[in-house]
Amino acid sequence: MIDNAIDINRKTFLRHVDDSELADIAESLGYCWHPSQGLTMAGDWHISYHRSKLHGKRVYFFKHSAIEYVFTNSGRVWK
């Protein structure tokens, strides 16, 4: 998955993942909802967004602190 990943931007990533699942992960990682409250996930330049295949299926994932958070169209999130 990592070797064949294609870099994408956050906007593209957001079109392909479940908003509520992403919001839950962002909150668990300590991100704020609004820049006036602190660092948001969108404002963290350390996060990268990608598209790839895992077990033959298209997946979208973001990388945070060398951990890949993988989203599939089945609604599962793998870490």
C-alpha cells in the first residue's frame, strides 16, 4: 500500500472518507475544531494524504506521526 501510494490533497481526501469517522479520529488525536482554539487537523502540515490499494481495494489514508490511518468504502478504519 505504501509503495504504490499516490499523494493527494486534503480536499480530495475529504471527498472519499466519512466525515464523522474522520472527526472522531481528529478529536482522539487532540486536534481542535477551529483554529482560534489551537491546531486543527487541516492546519497541521505534518499530515499527508494518500490514495492506494490494499488487498486489491482502493483505499484513502492519511499519515500522522508515521502511522497510517486507512479508510475503505466499507466504513472500516484501520490503523
